[in-house]
Amino acid sequence: MITNKQLQKTQDDLDWLVKVYKENNPKPKRDWRTYEQQVAYRVKQAIAWFEPLIDKAVNTLKICNANETGRKPILTLKQKVVLLLTKHLFDKSNREMAGMLAMFSLLADVDVSYKTIERLYSDEPVQLVLHNLHVLILQEKGIKESDSSGDGTGYALTIKKNYASETEKHRDNAKDASLLAKACSQPKKKRIFIYSFRLMDLKTRLYLGCGTSFKSEKEAHHRGMRMAQETGIKIKSIRLDKYYSNQKDARQLNDMFKGVTLYLIPKTNATIKGPFIWKQTLARFTKDIMAYLKKYYQRNQSESGFAEDKKRFGWQIAQRREDRVDTANSLTMLWHNLLWLGR
């Protein structure tokens, strides 16, 4: 193992080592022609998989003791799911809309009010189908084990505030909702932002789990990790930012994903004292820093995933109730996965 003195020396040289690493590993330039072709192909593949996967997700669900009293529902369960997913992607770029035309035939003869659509976000059978759809997409891609990367972001609940600009101004408070609200001079009970965390499989760029929270990114992180754990996929490695670089989170991740390898950049006050998984992580960080950084900076895929999602779906979530916000976040995850399913 290592000593605190060895760890501190690596920490002292970290800024210089990171600079050298980035100079020797520049980001590859994007071939825009190839990129546009790949995006067009993935959109077509997503639409091709859309109805078969929804049919399978709906048929997997068996609803017992349904209440037969009252007015018969206007929409079938399949139509509810199709409508909600279509609404989430509606009014986007010409390229995406051109690929979506085949989808609208699934909504023929549907005429409902905006209130009906809003209620779909808290419709329990719809939420169950969306969960089934998430699992089916991962199964279709054949993901059995994963080298993964996780990251968190925020979404605005009001058009008056932008998460990126506000967190830049109040960086120290950006991970906690109550501190961020106070820094933004808003009433304590006024919800300005919600936090979202997603865990991505690096090989396929599919999300394994996502979580939301009105309180903090840490709570969203725990919910997203639980969702990934429930898929049954073996998580071989996880890359996370400095916010999660502590002994408690390392221990919790090891409890959830036995034998996982962690890639974390330790904080300046870190010591080798702690659980074995924490000592292992610091030992790899200290003994071969360049190889460690190469693994760690694959986390950039999570950041680019959020950038891609926000470019497509925006920085704001229109829902206010916690369960409906969670559904909206899940819809973004599902569309992201559908659009990468044909890669």
C-alpha cells in the first residue's frame, strides 16, 4: 500500500500532471459529415425499435384488480406511453422530426385535453411500463457488465433562472438545493432547480440508471445508483467527480457493487485512512497517475451525454410535482437510450 506522504506528493504535483496528460491526449476533432450520418441512422433505428419495445413493455405488465367503475379510459396503456414519449420529443429539429413521422400513425384518432397529458406523468401503470422499457432496452443491447461513468446536473423549474449560469455564480452551493435557493435570494420553500444524476455505460453510451431530487445531487446520485443496481448488470468500474471522492461514498458503492473499481480524484485533504476500497483507489491513483487519469477522464462521456440531452430537450422541466418531475427525467433517459440503441 501507500503512505500519506506519497499521496500528498502526488496531490502537490496533480495540476502539473493533469496539464501534461491533456497535452499528450488532445480531444479528437469531430468529423461533422460522419457525425450527421451517424445521428440520422440512430434516429431511424430508434423509431424502428419504438413500437416493438413498447408493445413488449406493456405486455410484460399484468394489472390485477383494476377498478372497472366510472368512465372508460380514452387511451389504452400503449397509447398513454406513446403519447407521453412523443410529447417529450415534440417540436425538435427538422432532422429528428423527419425520422419521427412514422410514429404519429400510432396516435390516430386520439383527442385528449392537456390535463389528460399532464396526468400521464403520475399514472402508475405508465411509470411501470417506462421502467420495463428501460430494462428491455438494456437487455436488447446485451449489456451484462459495465465500465461506467456518473455525473450530475440540474434543471430549472422556472424560466427566470438558468441552472448553468446560477451555479456558476454560486458554485460552492451548487450541490445543495437549500443553499442554492438562499444564494439566489429565493424563499426557502421556493423550488428553483431539481437535481438529476445518471450512470452511463461507457461502451454503449446507454444510461444504466437515473435519479432526481429536489434536495441535493447526492440524493439524486443514490436513487440513480439504486436503479442501476436493480438492473442486475455487473458494474466493474465507476468514474465520479470530486463531490463523491470520500470514504463514505466509496464504502457505499462497494456495498452496492461488490468488487467495483473506483476512479476518483482525491480532495486535497484526503488521507489513506478508511475502508479497503478507498485505500485501493488511492494506491492506484498514486502509483501510476497517467494510467489512472486515462481511465478517469473517460468520465467526459457523461458530461457530453448531459450536453446532448439538454441540447435536444432543453434546460427546463415543466412539471412541478416530484413524481412528475421524476417521470420527465426518465423520459429523457429513455429517449437518450433509444437514440443510442442502434449505434
